[in-house]
Amino acid sequence: MTRKIKLKSKDITFYAQIDSLSEQNYFPPKEDQLSQQEVAVMFNRSVQTICNWTKTNKIPFFRVGRFPIYSRKQLIQYAAKNQQLIDG
């Protein structure tokens, strides 16, 4: 069962739809982390679109302080299940 969660721990907030409780404690290693600009390039979208998707929780992300951090691994998995992110 997929459910939407919002976890807060000190300065880190995680927003995502998760499929299992084991993913709740996941934080991407440095080599898996992407910025908004890198996500925009990955999806061939504008940075503003990525900001909008983040604000509306359309894509999984972590927040460290004020800045969103994205996991390449999670985005690839999420895009595979949500084809409209990469179409058109």
C-alpha cells in the first residue's frame, strides 16, 4: 500500500510517497544527491517546473534547511511508475 508521508527530524524534512516502511529512514548518499538544476536537466524540464513539482509533492525530495535534495535513485523509480513525468 502506498501512502504519502511527511517526516521531520531536526533540519531535514522528507516528502514522498513510499511503498514500504523500510524506506522511511532513507537519506541519499552524496553520490546519489541531485540539485533542482540537475533534476531539471534529468527530466528535460525547467527549474521552475521542478520547483512546482516539489511544492506540490509530485516528486520525492528531502529538505536540508531551506534547500531541497533529490535522490537520483528515487526519481528514476518514481518516473518509471509515473510515466507522465517524462512524457511531453
